[in-house]
Amino acid sequence: MRLVVTVDNRAKEGLRKEWGWSAYIEAHGYKVLFDGGASTSTLKFNAERLGLNLSHLDFAVLSHHHGDHYGGFRYVGEVAEGLRVYSPPGELEYLRKWGLNPVPVTDPLKVGKGLWLTGPLSGGWILEQALAISTREGLVVVVGCSHPGVHRLVRAARDVSGLDLFLVVGGFHMPSEQVLDELAGMSKKICPTHCSGDKSLKYLRKRYPEKLCEALAGSVLTFS
Ligand SMILES: [Fe+2]
């Protein structure tokens, strides 16, 4: 399995950064895009630079209906017309207008061999879901912005898959130290990106340096 960070607030040299989040995942024979970043231009530029062909995706996952996660799907619709996008329920018409096939997810769902969706959890007004992938090392959980709380999304991922956690990656939405402690208790590796905030990065660097993995656009995480 490999996960390539396609869009993030930070980027490796030669790639574009923006306030947004997107990851390209190859696992169990599937090619999946998790979120699309904020804009068509950044996703297109970075995917091309990274040699990723988004017209070959099997499906996509939208974590929640916020522009910094769905904006780039307009580009995905151009190169992968009719692609299934597992989305939290809500206004799905914009995805249809972009040529995509939104599939509302209301409950935890197995989307393929070794791939699960937590189903939408509510975080205030926002419904948000996470993607869980089985690896030999344990469960890899990909989150968007963690409005419902990253610890809650991770627990839901563990429940739907029945597997113990290996790694969690994505936006953690400025979690408290208690939430980070709980996460560290559940996960061997922690990769905060996007909206996680400098404070959580500093805390993890100090408190759990052995668990912290720093990822930004262009980072590639590989698992067996
Ligand atoms: Fe976000």
C-alpha cells in the first residue's frame, strides 16, 4: 500500500501548497483519491508532477462538504467522468454537475477488500467520515479535517474494521493535548497535516517523537 499526499497546506519543493487536503492511495489493488484539495489547479499540478494518473481511479472519498476538501474534485470530474465519490449526505448536486457520481454514505461501509468508511459522524453542523485501510502493520486511517474529533473518527474506524490502529494521517483540527494523548494510546504512528495546527505538531514532537511522522504535499507513505 502507498499513500501520496497530493495537496496540503505545506508542500515539498517543486509542488504547490494551498489551504486544503488530498491524498492518493493505492491499496489492495484499488486506486483511491481521498479528498481533492481546494482548487483544480493545485490538484492537477501536483498530481502531474508526482506522476499520478487520476483518470485511472477506482473511486474517491469525500470526508466532508467543505471547499478545501472538495474544490479539486472539479478537476477529477474532467479526467475521470462518472467516478464514484463516497460522500457524507447533503448537497451532492455540485459533484454531479462536475461529472462525478456521488454516493451518499449514511452508515459504516466496507467499500472494498480491506477498505472501510466510518460513515458520517457529526461535528457540530458538519458530517464527516474517515477511510480505513488494512495493512500488515495494522489499520491506516485517513481523516479530512476531523470536525467530529480525530479520536472519535479513529475509534469508529477501529469499530468498523475490527482492527487495531497503526497510523492516522490527515487534518486533526487543532486537537487538545488530551485528544493527542488518546490518539497516541491508540496508534503507533501519527501524521498530522492540513488543519492540525502548529501547537499539536509541537506537542507531538516533544511528547511522542517516536510516533510522529511529518507529511506534506509530495510525501509518500508506504506500508506492507
Ligand atoms: Fe479542512
